[in-house]
Amino acid sequence: MRQVSHAYVQATAVAAGQNGGVEIDEHVAALRREGAQLADAAERAGLDAAVPPCQPWLVKDLLRHTGYIHRWAARHITECPDSVIDGPPEADILRGGAADPDLFGWFRAGHAALVEALSTADPGLQCATLMPAASPLAFWARRQAHETAIHRADADSASGIRPEYAADFAADGVDELIMGFGQRRKYRPSAEHDGTMLVQATDTGDAWRVGAEAGRIQARREPASAGSPAAADCTVSGPASGVYLFLWNRSDAAAAQVSITGDPAFLAGWQSSVRVRWS
């Protein structure tokens, strides 16, 4: 396999540090909205309802997980650590939080505290992040907006509901996944999983080209001004909200109105290699 060029690595790093054109205050507003909707959906489903995308979780587990993440993220804003704060094993998180009768209030309080921390933070604050971004504050606002939005889909799923997201916000979430999380992961190349993948949000015009070089996933944004993107071995396309849910493994392609054309081998390899964790 050929070596990745220095110029390609530089371009990728710069792209990963961008925030998809969504401003910090927009991400904070999305976090506020999605957290409230998550709590409402959880109350509607009930604490003991199953969460299909996160089996064997129940709604109470989803609230404890997301409530912990909100508090963990807020500590980075308020304490400004030099390295990402270690957290306990997931099993400990799911045993923590509030007792069941107080769980909704506990979740809402942690969500509100995170929104407040991000809303009032110094734009120039310096703290550890998981990935490159325009600034630490930009990173944490974006990451928690999408962390919460995807878990809102989980809460909705407990009542059999598939959410719809604003197209620009959903495209931003696809961008974070491909340009950020995707390139943190090693890729296990094989003859069956070789090639390139084009991802297109048909309603926003955003597009991303994904490949693998030197054992790592490499990606770039396709310039909107370049006309129709060159063909790829596999193309994943659909409305941004559907692509967002599909690539974050919260919907199958048909329900999300996502089309997959060409050889899906690279998509399968990408999905098996990219595993999103909160830390």
C-alpha cells in the first residue's frame, strides 16, 4: 500500500479541525434543544423501556450514560485539564447517577449545567479535547451537541419513533463522524474491504470521499464548487438527516431513505472499523 503524502495529511488535519460551518452558539442551542427532547422522549417511553439501538440498555441506562457524559464534558470546560479526564468503566456509570425516582431530574440538571458551562465559557479557554477543532470550546460544543442528538434518537426509539434533524445540523454530524472520529481509527484493509466511498447529503450538497491508506481511514470533503464528484467504488447518498442516522447506526438504509450503490465492501469495512466512544 502506498504511503500517505505529507500534503494529504496536512489537508486532512486542517479539515478535521473545521466545524462544518456551524457556529459555537448554534451547537450550544442544539445541545439545549436535543437534551430537552431526549428527556421528554425518555419520560414518554418510561424508565424500563428497551432502547433498540443500544441493546441491552433500558431508558434508565441511557439517561445514566448521557447524564454522566454531560457532567464529564462540563468538567473539561470548568476545570480546563491538560489531558482528557479518565472516566470509570461503563458498568460503573450505569450503576451510578440518581435513584430511579430522581433520574429525570438528575439528567435535566446535568444537561442544564453543561449548557450553562458552554454558554458562559471564555471563548479563549484552553483544555484537552479528543480531536482537532477550531478551539477547545468549539470542540466541546459540537461534540456534546451530537452526542446528545444521537442519544435523543435512542430515546425516541424506545417509543418506536425515528427523529428528523435539521439538514445543516445533520450534515455537520456526518462531517464530525467522517472527518473526526473516522480518522482516529485504524482500518483493517483486506481484498474484500478495499476501495473508496463517497458520502453525499443530497439536500445540503455536502459530500465526503473516504478511503484507506497506510492502515488508517483517510477522508476529505468534496468541494461544492467542483461540480459532480468523481465516481467511487461505493456511494452512500440521501437526505442529511437520514445519512446522519444511518452512519451513526441508528437506522437502516431503507428507513433513512439512504441509497447505497456500487460495491458495499468498503462501507462494511468502514463500519466495522469505526467505533465511536465518548473518551
